[in-house]
Amino acid sequence: MNGGPVEIELRLPRWTAHPVLRRSGVVVAGVALIALVTVLKAVALGESYFFEDDLIFTAFAAERPLDWDFLTRVHIGHLMPGGYALVWVITRIHAHGWMLASVMILLLHVGAGLAFFRLMLLLFGRRWLVLVPLAVSLFAPATIQTVTWMAAAINIVPLQIALCMALCSMVRLAAGRGVRHGFATLAWTLAGLVFFEKAVFIPVVLFAVTAWFLIDRGWLTGIGEALRRFWWLWAAHLLLLAGYSAFYLSLLGASGSMGLGLPGPSAAADYGFWFLVQAVPLLVTGSPVGWAAGEPIGPVVEPSFVTVVLAWVVIAAVVAVTIRHRRRVWRAWALAAGFVVFADGLITLLARARVYPEHAFESRYIADSVPVTALCLALALIPMRGEGLPWRRPPFAGHQVVAAAAAACYVVSGTGSAAAFVGLVGDEIPRGYFANARTEVARLRGTAQVYPTLVPDRILFPWHGVEMRLSSFLVAPGVEERDREALRRPGPAYRGVTFDEEGRLRPLRIFGGFAVPEEGSRCFPLDGGRALTVGLRAEGPGNVVRIDYEVREPVGVTVRTGSADTRLVLAPGHRQVFFPVPVYRGDMRVTVDQGAVRPCLRAVTLGVVLPEEVSGGAG
């Protein structure tokens, strides 16, 4: 027995020798990977539905034209005319049509995957190792909320596309392919800003990648060279960002939306620890992520000691190995850490942590960083095209096999984490509420008026304004077109109904203020025999009035609330009449028509509507 080398012959299937696979095997594999994750995301979408901000966007799109006011509406600090335009189009085709919304979301994700893959091929060529960062970008647990939640998808995924495509243009510009690619980076930055204000960080990433990687110099020399060679491009980006910032701040001030601000020290410390120490490592490394129900915004990260430690071990190992073998690796990790800390952590701290520090556990807040962290992983693992002296030490034997195995583990873990997330989403979506509402409204047609009530908190959280939480606003887009106007603007009726917690119509009661005659009297005394003044006011939207009466023949009356007049007929076959009122100050005045028989007005009630079985208080 000798100690000579052992040769092993592997027989591959014949199809692997096909010319297309030999020339384009990496491209075929990358596209197949994108197709696979698209199928998985389609399955996830099948378990989700519109909720929270989705419903607000759809309701606005259903009742407003595609005009400047609609497109520039600021929603909780977000300026997103591109996202509003997408919602408007799908709403006008099929309001509350989740299948159509799902197709839109899938197309956005396919675009993001292809854009990142194109960036990998431009930077590194057709190397099999580029499939590792591609898999990381496609299966990252941080992106799952951008699949199941339309509001997150139309913000974040177009930003991912714009960032990757801007980097592709920057690579071509740095390679001397023409000034037009510089203008393309500007166009892609503007496209990102149209969908999400966090696109202001695109020029920062462009500059860092250019100075530290596309220019093969020392880190400080590279910065100077990038400024010298492309000064006009950075100046143009600064002008674009200055103009956008002025425009955004003017709209933010006019909207009254919450701006940026520092939370208290305790909230800031809690947020920083939860975000940087617990949530980010889990979501970035693909360590198995536990989720907790976080209705109504979807599941949130639920870290455990074991998974957090595992995530930090993975980070330490990857950073240590890549720094040992690759030159300039610290630049990649500095870029990744800087983007996560400043573009995601700091912005969310200033924008959200004042109210609710637990936002640190929401995966969507670092979803936009996935292309950046995956790019930095690629820069740490793979020499770029034309990179001089890429290795500090030669890579160890079998490093590609190890990378492929690690990527496979990441894919399995990321898929498992996503499946757990989707399982919790399925328990929270309000699909049944809206399906019931559509059926009930169609069945009721013509027999009563549906008056607005607040939808359950699980559908729209109370931090939204009362007007946005009314069923007349949120449910109307999902019913048949001929019923929408009646649901949005119900008129007077002798019978009123409203929605219960499950979206079914029930008889209503009114919770609020009421007026009755003095003790011993059955009817209100009328001023001059014709008028009644009642000190009831509608302080907020969605109020309804009920008048209890007795008449022997039809009597016409006019009810004045503020500057609005409502005409009613008190019919002898009924004892009550309902009608909605706008917000008003002052007193309510009921005037009986001249010549009409004097009615007996027994009670006037004004307030919010509740389904009868859960009503309480005066009515």
C-alpha cells in the first residue's frame, strides 16, 4: 500500500455537457434560484391578505382620482407617490383583489432578484460563487414581511431594485462605458425616491462602493479619486437630494405627520439593544428566527438566547475568515454595518422608537439593507473582475464547497423562518371579515341603511384616525360597485344596521349622548309648536342620530346640525328614524314642516354606532 495521490473520477450526467450550460450555467442556475423563491413567495402570498395600511391605501385609491393631492399624501412620515400609483391601478381594476395585488408583489420581487443578480454578474462575472450572495438576498428572513404585506412591498422592494440598478450603472460608468451611465444612476436614485424616502442613502452606497472597490486604491486615496473623477455626479446627486428634501419637508409639515425626533434615554437604550444585539444578527445571518404574534402589523422577531448566540458566532466566523484571506474586506463589513446602523437603525430610532421601541423587532425595518449586506458578503468572498492582488492568503482547499454548503443551510433556515412567519400571518389576516361584509351588504340591498362603525382593532390599529377606521371608509372598496356609495354615505332610514366583529350586519344601537322630555312628559314641548332645540354635538366623524317619535300620519321635518340640513319623513308605520350627521358644534334643531300635524318627539340620541349585541351605555 503506497501513499501516492488518489484519483477519483466523477461521472456527471450527459445534460451537464450541454453547450448552453457550459457557457451560461451560472446564469441558468441564478434564474432557476429566482424562479424557485418566486414559487415559495407565491405560496406565502396565498396565506396572506390586505391588512393595516393596505386597507387605508386601497380606500383612498377607490374614492380619489389619480391626481397630485393623492400622490403626494404623506402617510405616517412616508412619501410614496410611486406606491400610491401602483395601488390606484390595481384598486381600479379589482378593489380588494388579493390575487392581483399578489401578482404585483411577485413581479416586484422578481425584479429585485434579477437586478441583484445582474449586479453580481457585472462585478464578478459568471462565477458559480455568485450564487451564494444571490441565495442570501433571495432567502433572507428580513424580506418575508415585504412579501406578505403590500404596504411594505411597495415601499421597500422598488428601493431594492433602484439601489441595485443604480450600482449596475455605476459599475459601467467607473469602467469607462460612457457618461450616460452616470445619468442613469441619477434616474435610478430618483426612481427610488418616488417610492421611499430612504432612497436618500443610494448616493452614499454608490460613493462608498466606487471609492472603496471600483477604484483599486487605498481607502483614503480611493475617496479622493472618486471625488475627482466623478465630482459632477456627486454634485448632481446633492442637488437632487436637496430639492427632494425641501419638497418632502414641506409636505411633511403640511400633513402634520410625525417627523424625526429623539426618544427618551430608556427607550433609546432598549431600542438599540433589541435592534442591534438581538434582531439584526438573527435576520442577517439566517439563524432560525422565532416569531411572536404582533397584530396588526404582522409577526415580530422573538429572539432566544441560543439563536442570538448562534447568529453572533456565525458573524464572527465569517468576518474572521474573510479578513484573514481577502484584502480590503474591512471596507465591505464597514459598509454593511454602516448601512444597517444608520440607514435602518438610526432612522427607525428617530422616526418610530419614541412611540413604540418594540419596532426594533419588526423585520421590515432592515429589509432594504438585504441587497447591501448581500453585496458586502460577495465583496468579502469573491474577487472582482480585474481586481489586483485580491488575496491576503490563498483560499483554503474546498472553500467553494464550504461556501455552497453554508448557502444551502442559509436557504433551509431562511425558508423555515419564513414558513413560521407565514403561519402566524394566516392567523391574523382579516380576509373573513371583508368576505362576510361583501356578502351581507349584497344580501341587504334596499332594505336598510348600513351606518358606519369602527372596524375591530385587529384590522386597523387605533393609532390611525377615527375617520380612517370607519367601516364606511375601509369596507366600501370591497363591496359591489352599486353598493359602494350607499355604504360610504348612508342616508336616513327607519331601520339601521352596522357591522359586528366578524363583518356581519347586526341591528344597531347608538352609544353617546341622548335627550328625553322632562319627567312626567311623554313628548318634547315644541317651540311655537314647530321646533325643538337639543344640546347634542358631534365632536368627531361617524356619528349617527336616532329620533324616537309617534305620529298618526306622515310628518316632514328638517334637522339642522351645524350648517347641514337633513330632510326626514316621520312615517306612522315606524317609531324611529336614523340619519348620519357631520362634525358640528352648537345645538341640533328639529323643525316641523308648516301645516303638518304636530308629532310626538320622544327621544333624540346622538353618538357612535355599535352592533346591538356588544352595545353598552346610554342609547
